[in-house]
Amino acid sequence: MRFYLPQTIVSPLTMIRRKRLLPSPGEILVREGERVDPIQVIGHAYLPGGFRIINVAQSLEVPAHVVRRYLKVKTGHEVKRGQVLAARGGPGRRTCRSPTDGRVTGSGSGRLLIEAPPQKVEVRAGYYGTVARVIPRRGVVIQAPGALIQGAWGNNQEGVGVLRTMVKTRDEVLRGRTIDASCRGVVLVGGSHLDQAALERAMELQARGIIVGGIPPELLEKTEGLPFPVVATEGIGTIPISAHIFRLLATHDGREVILNGHFQSRWQTLRPEIIIPLPAEPGTNRLQFRGAPLQVGDRVRAVRTPHVGMTGTVLDLPSLAMRTSTGARLPTARVQPEDDSEEIEPLLIPVVNLEVLR
């Protein structure tokens, strides 16, 4: 029987290609072959500003059918934020002001309709690299060599900073008391998870990002509201960062790293990413997902308890199914845990509890 498992990239060096797209057709400001850095604007577009309905009758405290006599503007007029749209004199004088810049596009039933001006949106490169392709009016493809680690969860923020490993072991907790003034403006690498004090201290010192194994469920809401990226490599909970990832990050301590915390569910294509720009070496190629089934020799990671986060190598794919604690019989893989794992002997793990590391 063949087993096709989810795949996660953890590569020490590969050729990375990423699209950067405008939210709508616009103007591209870079050319093919041009070198870019993360903060460089590669293009801009204009998004419709939206419409605002202003209840003039309510503001003036008059019936809707008499509002017209109090209006100071007409359909087609340009207005500024705070400009008087209508005013009623006499005792208890009342005014109605525009909440935004824009243009009056309609009136009726005691209301005005104002169209806000288009909003200019700039898109930055987000990466160090070379523009490999320009997509006319829509965006670019940026190519660069580097280490690439796909995470399991992110808070939908992006950032760039210098890696700073804050823990000695991969199962150590990143605590607020260990974050001092020297951590200002860096990307903090923790172990299994972090505490609330660490989030608060990182925000106070304007950290550029956080990488940990897992995010405790009670801190999800606070983490999602942070202005800098947070990437969990293993998922939600108190899960030690995998040994392979921890070693790779520690190797590049002090290097600049790019965090992309944009996240969708695992069965969709978008995953949080950790990218460490590196010099290209001869033969550095783009890593491709291959559609091959699970094989002996593949590096895998356990994604469910009791061995969640453990990485190892597939030694064998037994033909006999394994009976679980629930009574179900499931296909298994015999996995040799990596050297620094607490487990020494090979483990029989249900195939559905594994993912392949590329």
C-alpha cells in the first residue's frame, strides 16, 4: 500500500521563488533582473475608497422630507473631512459634517452618499533577491537562495530582523525575564513555547519577530494582535521546536532572517515561512514538492500525540497494521528518532500521524 503524506520544507539551502502581487491591477516599479531588498516598493495600485451613507436628517433632528433646504452641498461636489454638509439655524443650531474626504454621489430620504477617494496601496518586495519575472500590472516573481523553513501557524504579519537564539534547548520556554534591552529590534528564537510576559516584553522592546515551537491556546488572541510576525513551527500548544529546525536556526544565529507569518489551513497552499538569505552555491536548485509516496529513508515528523514534534527517519513500513488504544488498526511506519531525541529505540507510529520533511 502507498501512503501520500503532507510535506513540509525544512531546507538548509534552496532556490526560493515567491510571487508578490498587487491587490488590483496597478503600476510595477521594478524590472526583470533588478536586485531588490525587503522594504523596496515593487509596485502600487489604487483601491476603491468605498461609500459612506450620512444620515443628515438624524444629525439635524428634522424630518427627511425637509433636509434639502438645509444642504450646503450638491451631488457632484467634492468635500473635505470635517466640512459642513448641512446646517440648521435658529435655537439649538445643528450641523452635519463629512466624516471623510470624497465626492457627493447621491442624496435622498434625508441622507447623503459620499464616495471616498481611491486608496493608494504599495507592495514591498518582502525578500532579498532578484526579480525573476514581471507580471504586467499585477506583480513580480522574486528569486533568491537561502534556508527555508515552513511553519505550522503564523499571525499574518511580515518582518525582517537578526536572529537571536534565546534558549539553550529546544524544549525550553521563552520567558519575559530573559528578554533584555539587547533584544531590541531582533527576531527572538524560543523553544517549546512562550509566556505572556515574553510577548509583552518583546512588544515593549520593539522586537522584529518571534519563532517558537508552539503557541499556548490562551495566548492566541494576544499573539494575533501583535504588530510583528510570530511563527510557530509545530502548531498550537506547548510543543518543543523540532530538533532539525532548532539546529538550523542556531547555526545561523546572528544572520538576518525574513519572517512571513501569513497563514491558511494546512490543506491549503499558504504556510508561514522562515527564510534566511544565504550566498548561492553551485548547483543550488529550487526545491520541488514531489508526489512520491512515503518511502524508507524519508525524514518525517510526528504531528500528533504522543510523539508530536519528534523527527526521525523511516526504517521500515511494516505490512501489518498496528492496533491503537481506540481499537482501530492503522498502517504504521517504523521510525528511528534523531540523535537528540529522548527516544532511542525505533518507534512504530501510525502513518496518519506523520508528515514528510523535504
